[in-house]
Amino acid sequence: MKTLKFYLFLILFSGSLFAQEIPSDVLKLSENIDTNRIKAHVTYLASDALLGRKPGKPGYQMAVDYVVKEYKSMGILPAGENREYTQKVVLRNSKLIKENTSLSFVEADGSKKALVLGEDYLIAPNPENPSVIFKSPLVFVGSGIDAPELGFNDYKGIDVKGKICVVLQKSPDNVPANVKLHLRYPSTYQDYAMKHGAIGVLLCNYENNTARFKVGANLSIQGGNNVSIKPNGKIVPSASLQGGKIQVAGNITVDVLKDLMIANNLNLEEIWKSLEKGSFVSQNLKTMAVGAYESTYKDIESYNVIGKIEGSDKKLKKEYVIHSAHLDHLGVGKPIDGDSIYNGAHDNASGVAAALEIARTYSQLPVKPKRSMLFLMCTAEEMGLLGSAYFANNPTVHKKDIVVDVNTDMPTFLAQLESIAPLGAEHSTLMNIAEKAAKTLNLSVESDPEPTEGRFVRSDQYSFVKAGIPALHVKFGHINSNKNLAEDVKKWRATHYHKPSDQIENGFVWSASRKYAQVNFLISYMAAQDKNRVAWKKDDFFYLRLKK
Ligand SMILES: [Zn+2]
């Protein structure tokens, strides 16, 4: 340590402070990121002793204790609740009481069609109200999207107040992959419907067949729904549930929608064709939805772990740049080849390890960046990004002061890093920063090599984006001079992803972890140092949706 400080002292006064926009001493320090330490973090966090770091279980608490100990040893300040490093997150699993759940469609002449749960329809359990009774007119809102900037306003001139919206999901063409993926989540439709005053949404996926619907519905009924709960008992919106005024969040089969259309003198196939042509098809229906459902709850307590390093600028230090990484994994589950511990070495002990060494690098900087840094290790990412959603909705600092989130999740250290894919950076000025950081390290930049994997909306950075905070998640790009990384990643995922074999023995090229940590460090450093805040692109979908 002494040697390093002395060395820094020397280069600090050696004259050439700025190599591009990154001071040479800062760059130098980032070159000393210790891959042995990264390996040591993964070795502990992914060891069998932690039993897969399942929220609510002792193994997760061991991971929390480990991170707290590391923060303390680096001199990182507590930034959770009550001057501690932790933020409590209550996770609620809700399940339907099947025998008390019903849904019928009632026509104007009084004729009634009772639907069968798990065969014709599915209703999400309600984490706020254990017992819900409803009787509401149905209204067809086409593809259910209200985004004029994309050329859609399926709610134009349609009164949905107090009604249940029926949505025929149609993935829009000609929109960016990230937006397309956002438009797959049920809560996106519930949010649009709620903003127009509706009390429910029934989604229909035209491309789903009835057999598949049944399998999915029954799995969902069995497992229930997970959300995080605010201190006031209300839910934090998740990808599947928006909460608030939406009391009925469900799905119906194509057959049910077909019959509903016939009862209203409409033809589903013709409507689908019109939708494909981009025509406006929303309209009131004469049918009423009548039903009731009950839900049971099971709560567990878990924790986000948050540390901070204060910025050096008197004014800007009240603003924060976040490094996030999820600390949880899947716990103990179905054995595969005799192993039942889902260690989650890549997913996401490696992302946590990188973030910890980024934190250490900041702790060693003799002059901190202007803005403050927050290091947020999230719980319950694997349960649906619940810990990060909780933090983004109830941050331990003022929300308006959070400038950006840089997330690290399952980097896959399978080969040397030669190219980065900064997922989500294109939505904001983060792209300039990511490009600069990459250039400094001689890395190329590529767009998401696997856009269909939906990785941008499948990890914690999405919680920040939804809350209005620009974010990115740097993945390994596939450009590589020695390896076919696309093939290697595919193979790794098929063999080890979300399996007990995602453990330290499989697939790590430790020397690759330094450059990955380094590029993330340089990105957050520039975001923390630049006098201008990272900003959304003015015509960006995720920015414009905030303005409604
Ligand atoms: Zn995962």
C-alpha cells in the first residue's frame, strides 16, 4: 500500500495529468486492479457454504456480511438505512386461492360464460388486496400501447375509466430491440391502462397456442408472484405487476378472445390483419367481466447492501453515480448430476467481485471524482429485479441526485476482453462515455450481439431506466481475435447458465476480469467527473415515456 501511494505521489506531480479525459494517475491505478482479489471474492461467494445466496436464507446473509466487511476494510461509508450498510427489502410471494377465483363474461342479454382458471384465463394474485371482487365493462384497446412517438396511440378517443382493457399483444415492427422487450412485460400494458383510468388488463398473446398457455398458466399459479413491498404496504411495480389502481391483471387464450369478439359482432382474424396494417382497432365492447379472486401471502426480509465514497466537489458531491450488481442467486434446487447447489459463480458472484474491486480502486484514489459514488449490491434480482426496483423507488439518497447506474451482471469472463457491448448506453449520453472508455483501453464497441436475449430489460439496470435514471450494463462483446466468443457464450449458457455447474471451476479466464472492471471503472469515473450530468437523448423512448 505504501509503495503504491508513494508511486501515485510521484506521478501526480509528474506533469502530464490528463491522458485524454482520464488523469494518468487514475488510469494507472485502474491498471492495478487485482484479478487475484476478484477470484477470491468469487471463490467465497460461489462456495457451497453460501448455498446459492438465496434471499431470506443464511447463505444470502453470509454474502451480505462479506460485502459489509469488504466495504469497511476499504473505508467505504455506510449508505443504507439508519447509518448502516443495509437497506431492508420485504419480498412478498402471493398465491391465488384457486377455489376462490372466478371470471365470467356476461353479455347484454344476461347470458353468461364462465371461464376456467388455468385453461381459459389466468389472473395474477394480488399482493395488496387479499380479496378482490369486480364487475366491469370490457374495452378492446388493440395492441394496448400509448406511445405516439412510436406511432401508437391505441387509447385515442376511447374511454376506459373503471373498465378492464383487453389487449391483443402485437410486437411493433421498426422499434429498437430494447423498446420491443420493454413492450413484452405485462406491467407496461397495466401502466398505460392505469394512466387512462382503467382498473384491469387482460392480455392475449395471438401467437401462443392453448396447450402452451395451460402449461405457463399452471406454472404461474403454482409458483405465485413475487414483488417487493414498500413500508406503506403498497407494492413496488415489477415487470409483471404494476399495482396501484390495477386490480385485475390477467391473461386470456386466443380462443376466449375469439369468442368475445364474436359476441360483439367482430372477427378476431380481421382485427389481427388490421393491427398488422397499423390500423386503429380499439373499441368499446358490450360484454362485462364479472369475477372474484383471493390471494395468500408469504413475506421474507432481505437486504440491499450500500456503501458510498464522497465526491470531491463541494456542489457536485450531493449527486451520485451508482455501481450496482446483484448479490443473490437461486439457492438450492433440483439436483443436476447429483449437485443441488446453484452456486452462481458467473451469475453474479463475478459481477459483485468486479464491483468490489472497482470500489477498492475508488477508495485508493488520492483525489476522488467530483460526484459521490454508491456501491449497491442488490437482492432478489433472480426473483424479478426486486431489490433494484425497491432501491430505485425508495433510494437511500435523493432520487433526483442519482445521475446514472452502471450495472455489472454475469460478465462471462470466458476470454480476453477485446470488445464491449454497452447495453442501454445508446439511450443517453452514456454512449459517448462508454466509447471514450473503450478507446482508452483499445477496446472496440459493438451493439448488443444477442438482442433477442433481452438482456437490457433482464437485469437491474432496467429498474433504474424505469425510474427515469439513465443506465447501462457492459457485456462482453463477441469480437475476439482468438476465439469464436459468440459460440463459446452460447455453449456456456446452454451448459451452465442457471444450473448447479455455474461454479468456479467452469469457464473463468481470470486475467480477463481486470479489463472488464477497468472499463466499467473508467465509465463511472467519467460520469462522476464530467461537469455535465449524463442525460437522456431527447427523442428517446425511455425518456419520453417519463413525460406523460
Ligand atoms: Zn441469473
